[in-house]
Amino acid sequence: MNKENYDIIIVGGGFSGAALAYQFSKAKLKTLLLESGGMGSGTSAACAGRAQLFDCETSEYLHQVKQGYSRLPQLGEELEIDLEWEQPGHITLYFSAESLSSEIEKITWFKNEGLHAELLDVDSVRKLEPMLKMNNIVGAILAQEGHVNPFKFGWGYINAAQKYGARIVHHTKVTNLLLEKNKTIGVTTGNQQYYGKVIILALGAWTNSVLKTIGMQLPIFFTKAEAMISEPLPRLLQHHVGTSGFYESVHGGDKSITLGIGQHKNGCLLISNAIQPAQEIQHESSAWGMPALNQQMKKFFPMFDPIRIMRTWSAPSPFSADYQPVVGWYPQVENLYIAAAFHLAIPTIPLFSEKIAEQVINNNYSSGGFLAPYSPSRFLI
């Protein structure tokens, strides 16, 4: 069996794994990234590219997300790729005065951070998006939001990491973590062993599938999320538009449709989300999800009925027990680091990947600092 040695081994080739490979290789550490499928073929493959801000649950989290968001306009230049950055803004639609009033506090959070957010009445919504049918809508909130091409986002990090010397290995599944007493020393993939000073699991919904090889687990769960994309069309939407309750449905225990629809620079409409509970990861679109999502789209945008849908997809949408990222050293095993369940991935990963690299490079095991609230230890006390 062949043996190879690295400073950093990253397991998982989604957005977070790719960004971490970039950060560590840029810091001149010998870095290996292992992905069981194609690069970015898991949850990242289903990302709409939204740089969301309004879905922050607390003002403190918004402050952190804004720091990552502020990196996005220059990130393409850093990675030497056109990320197709734009800021269309997001309109959240509400169907009761109670649900709308419960979110108005967020407008104040935005203003305190120097971000734009405003309350809209029905007439204002109609003027901004003339094709939207006002089905029981009582009002809306327009909030600052950006957008990138998600494929270029992931591949930008991968290509930049390779330029700095990172080794990227895809279609190679990690079957075991190698332990020496209470310390991770490497991973096994088929007939290959890779040894590393630090092992980072950037696996999202697949985190526990690797942790269980050493008898460990974390409260990371997932739902089955489905979406579809249209043929290229003339400009029809000026903003991303979504119905309220998106993250409540993503983290929920019932089948639900929470419409989110936006138009990419290439003219395609991305229409999401059909959500249902899941115990196993399945990539096939369901017989229930696509028809239900199509009906919801036509309810609010009846003029979109004749458009052709080019493809559909399904992916696991991971989340932790408290809906916050799980980022930090695994407390029961030395040299094992978790980077999973990112909430609002596009704006957070540029910042979080920097902070993770700093923590690992400095061998910082302290309980304080930027990443402290997200430590896996909060679930293992």
C-alpha cells in the first residue's frame, strides 16, 4: 500500500473544501484535497449562487456574514476568474401582517451595518416586479443581496489552489480515518493511505459517514432539496424573489414548497425549492417535487407557464442541530478539524476559510475567537 505525507488533508471538494485548499496552499503548506465524486458535485452543485444576507437569524451573525460579503466584489480578481458578480437584491414576500412585522427588526440590523433594506407595500412590489401576481401578498422587504456564478466560484478556488501547488484528487472516496491512539494521522482510500498533520472534514451532509468510521458523530442533518432551471430567456426579473419561511422549510420535518426564483446573467431562471425530510442522500428528482414547484411558480408568475425547463436536480441541504455552522477542532480526537453545515455559504466561505486557515496554521486550540461559537464542542459537552 502506497503512503504519501501532507501537512493538510481536506476531505470534501465542495465550496468549503475548495476554499480551504486555496487558503492552505497559498500559505505554502503541502495540501491534499480528496473528493469522492466530481469536484463540487455534492450540495455545492445545487447552489443558486446567491450571496444572501437577509436570512441571518441574529444581528451578530449578520455582522460576520457582511464581512465575507464585502470580499466578494474583489474575489474574482484574487482567484483570476470572472465570478459574474452582481447585486440584484432580494424581495421576500409575506402573506400576513404578523409574519411581516416579525422581520422588520432586520431592517434596523441592515442599516446599522450600512446595508440596504426597506419595507415595501404591495404597489411598490408590483412596480419593481410587474410579472409577479399578488396572491394574498400583504407586503415585502427588499434587501441587499449579491449573486455569483456558483460553478465559477467553486472552480475558481480549485484552480487557484492548484496554482499554489495543492494536489486535487477526485473520484476517490475516503473509507477510513487512520488513528494512532487518540490522534488522526491520515486517511484510507481503497488501497491508498495518505498521512497528514491535520485532517479536515469539509463534507457537509456526508460528515457523519466518515466520522462513524472512528465511532464518532455530530448532530448534522439534511433535507432533500429540489430545484429546476429554465431555458435562457429575455430579462424578466429584476431581483431575486422568494416567499417567506425559506429556511424554516429547509430545516423542517414536512414536505413543503417555498418559492425562490431569480434570473442569471445568461437569462436562465433558477426556480427552487421543493423540500422534504430525508434519511438517505438521493440525487434523483422526485415525482412530487418538480410538479409541486412548477405549480407554485405559475401561481405567482403565470406568464412563465410556457417556458421550457432544461433540467432539474436534487441535493442534500445540510444543517446542524442549532442551524449554525459546525467549524472547529473535534474535541475527542487530536488533529481532526470539522468544517461543515455552513449557513449562507457564498458570503461566509471566503471569510470562514481564512479564519479556519489561521486557526489551524497557528495551532490554536483556544476556546475564544471568531470561530468559537461554531465549535463542534458545543454538541459534545
